[in-house]
Amino acid sequence: RVHPSHEARHRLVNSMATLFKVSQISYASTSPQLSNKVTYPYFLRTIPPDSIQGAAMWAFLPFSLVPAVIFMFSQEAYGEGLFQSVIDKATAADQAFRITGIGIQYMPGAGNYDIDLAKSKIALAKQLGIKTLIFAMTSDQGGQFIDIAVTEGLLTSSYQVIGSEALNPTVRPGIIPVGYMNFAPVSKGALWTQFEELWKSLTVEDVQSPAARVFYKLDHIEVPISAASVPLTNSSFATADDLPLAIPFLFDACYAFVVAANEMLNEGIAIADISGEALLNKVRAVSFEGISGAVAFDGNGDRAASYDLVNLQDGDQVRTAAVFSAITGQITRVDGEVLYWMSGTQGWTIPDTFASCQPGYWKDSIGANATRMCIACEPGTISPGGTASVCEACSAGEAANKDRGATACTICEPGTYSAETKSTRCYQCPVGEFSDAAGQTACKRCTVGEYASVLSATACERCAERKAR
């Protein structure tokens, strides 16, 4: 069974597929949850899972020396899966502090999108002071969010936005600015040109004639061609450029079954026996050059395909500037290309205007060996973030009451003190001493005839006559 993109449908049919041992190959389902072979033993896919797209997003940070990003995601399987994938990679590198997540409620259905809620999330992102953002949302949520982001000033030269696969530059043509980037699975391999020639040679009669309907069993498919939202005409075959991204993966999903079944027939297995676990094992083992590139499945039924870093450039050109390899985990530049940034500049390294750190962090930006990464301030020091290249030490009489990444020094309250700079805490005045003002570097001793019997005293009490010393 070749299955479409709805993860919810997979969950509904999974129990039946497992019970009857029906193999499924999806051409558009990307949820990382579907990699779980305990839950989805008969599921495979020709499109790479979101875990690989998440790895590509994480790899972009060191590739272009991006110090920190805000990850804005829709709170559903797609957005949450991508966010978790990026967080997992960042955590493994002990750099989770570079990712700040902002979840946005999933609001499906026409007229249900809460504009005020979206605006409040954008306002929160602006307050953080980080200028590089990743939008990870389904196309229906992302399109509406982009419209609001435009009005709220996120899609301007003051910010850099990178979209997920579902948010390609054509989601809002004429609105998304030059310099916008997004990741898209590599869908056209060396054989794509041959498929293109085949496609352009077709006519409507080849697909919809009575003979074609019988030969291809078109009346048995889940959604009939006659129900297509765009009617099929001869002009539909004029070019393959306008075909949806998923088409090459659909073709290769079907072809994977053909290859597996053909191998089983060549082994002398009867057609009636090409099913169940035997078919599943054969499909898992297939390896061929498809129109989307080399096709093979790992132990989870996933395909380790690559991702393009797509860039909107001058003249509304959508260019592939670099490619992420799931095998190497690295991004490689495409020869002759360069990245366009939303600041209006070009280059492979993120412009300084976008290289801001969040408060409590400083940017390693001085010297030939500077990494341009955000580093947490040491205990007792603070930073407002942004492009600050050093952390400032708290003065005596103050303290930064946080181990690392403090954003402000706290003035010691009356009854406390700090004697040195870079203090991480204010100390209590001992018994017999006091501090009557904030910001003290030492406590004062009570004079003769006075006493302080508690810690953190703010004043001394006078001794009664019988207690005079």
C-alpha cells in the first residue's frame, strides 16, 4: 500500500496493517514517531523523516556561524517533531542554550486562526532580542503566520527567517522577501530528466481513456482522478516543473513495490504469496536509483535522503545554495552559489546584524580565531546580550545570583554585603554587625552600648542599663 502524508491516517490504519501484515510506503509522511518499528512495524517511506530535516537545521548554525535562534513552531506533530529533533541535536552537543522555542497553538480550519495569539508570540520573540528565527509549521498554519509576521515586522531587513520544508518561498509569493531561506528534501535525482521526458510525452487519453482506466485499475484508487481539484488536461503534461514536491517520492514509493515484487517473481515465488512479512523484508532490502535519487531503507524503514538549503534571491529566483547530507551530517556549498540574507547582504557567514546573543551571553567575536558563538557569562558577571563581546563583572556591593548566564547584578539589600567584584551572592551580616543601606561592601560593628543578636541585622539595638558593657 502506498500511503499519503497524513500521520493521523497512519495511526488509524496501523493496527489493521499490522494485523494483516500489509506493508505501507509513504511518500510524504515525515513525523519522527513513524520511525518506531515497535509501533509501526510495516511502515516505510521514500521521503526523509523530520529528524533529518531537524539535523539540517541544527547543522546550519555552525555552517553560517549563527550564535542563537528562536524556533517558532506549531504545536502539532510536524512542528513539535522538528523542534524536538533540533533540541536533541543541540543537547547532544551541550549547546541547548542556543535554541529558544516558542510554541504556537495549532489552529486548523478556516476562520479559526487566532491573530492576537500569534501577535503575542511574535512580541515575545522580539523581546528576546535574537534576530535569527526558524519557522517550523504546516503550510496551512505557516501561511497565515507569515501574513501576521509581515505586519508585525519580522519579515524585514532587521531579522533573518529560515522556514521548514512546508514553508517554501512560494507559500506567499510577492510577500516573502529576498534572503528568505528554507530546507527542502532533495527530490530530483539523476533520472529526473528521463521522468520529465516521459511526463511531457503523455496525453489525457493515456490516463483517462476507458482502456487506460481498466489497464491501470484507476477506479480502484482511493481518490478518483475525476475528483481532482485541478482538472486534468493536455496542458497538465506540458512541463514537470509545476509538479508538487512529493511526486518524485510517490513515484519511487510505487517503484519500490515493483522492484521488490519483481525480485520475488524471479525467485519463483507465486504472485499469491507476494505479501505479508516476505514482501516487507524484500521491500526493506531494495536498493535502486529512483527519480528522487538513490532509494534504500534503514532499519527503521526511513530513507537517508539529503536536504537542499533553498534561498530566495534577486528576481524572485529560488536557488539551491547548499546541500545537507544525512550521511555526513554536514552542509556543503553548491559551486557558483552564495547565500542572500534578508539584510540585503551576501555571503556564507551570518551578517553581524543578525548575530545577536540572548541576555546573559556574550559573543566570541574578537580575534582571528573567534567562533562568533554565544557563550554564557561566568558566575558573577552579566551581559545584556546582543553583540556584546565581554561580560561585565558585578561591582562590590552587588551580586549576580545565578551560576551562569546572568542578565543583571542584584544590589545587596540592607543587612547583607558583598566585599569583592564578581560576587555570586550577598552575604548576611554576622551577629554583632549590621548594614543599614543597600549596596554595602562590608558590615559595620555595633558600638559600645549596642548589640545585634540576629543575622542580617539592619540596625543595632541599645543595651538596657543593666546590660551596659
